[in-house]
Amino acid sequence: MSDGSIAADQLRLLIERIERLEEEKKGIADDIKDVYAEAKANGYDTKIMRKIISLRKMESHELQEQDALIETYRAALGMA
């Protein structure tokens, strides 16, 4: 087997793996949409749920910094 055919085979396998993963990702995204739809049907605010999920991904110090900045900006705008 020549190096060209080995490289072509490897490239094809990599492409096929990516395609499978993209399909799995689409399936997971659809599942997440379904969970949000269920939450909405049960009266939950999905916009707030998305924000909470975003906050839970943050490191503690990042969250504290963000909260401090939000409070500073709110105070500056007379919203505190």
C-alpha cells in the first residue's frame, strides 16, 4: 500500500468519525431542546434556566467578579 492510499484511508476514517460525532451532537441538541420544552410546559422560565446553567459553568472567582461588576454597573445606573 502506498503512503498516498494510507493517508487517504486515514483521512476518510477521520472524516467519517467527525460525521458520526456531528450526528450525535445533533441528537443531543435535540434532546436538550426537548428538556427545555418540558421545563417550559411545567411553567419554568427557560431563559433563566439557560442563565443558571451558564453561571454554573463558571469558576467561583469568575462568578464573584461578574457579580461585583453587575452590582457596580447597577449602582452607577441607579438600579441598586
